Amino acid sequence: MAFVGILDNKAFVAIALAILLGQIAIVQVGGNVFRTIPLRWPHWLLILIATPVVLWMGEFVRWFASVRGF
């Protein structure tokens, strides 16, 4: 279970938040240094919605395998 107790580890939460904010900053203001162009909010929203699907699918596969006895 990837999400059980995930918020209990304050260091993990801080690091994950720092990575998220750093990536946003690099894309939005990185400009010529990182060869990026700012994304519009609909694109950020799509990224935030689509990215966790990979984790959810993994959790579903593990749950299904445990229910089926694989």
C-alpha cells in the first residue's frame, strides 16, 4: 500500500513539496537557463490529474492480485 501513512513522515512530505515547487519554478521562470517556456494553468491541472493515475493503477493491480490470490 503506497499511500498508507504517507503523511506521517514529515521529511518525505517536505521533500516532495520542495520537489513539486522546484519543478514549477523551473518551468515557469527557468526561461533560457533551463530552456523552458511557462505552462498555462490548464496544462498544470492536466499534469496534476494525469500523473497520479500511474500510482493508482499500481495500487489497483496489487489489490486485485491479493484478492485473486496471485
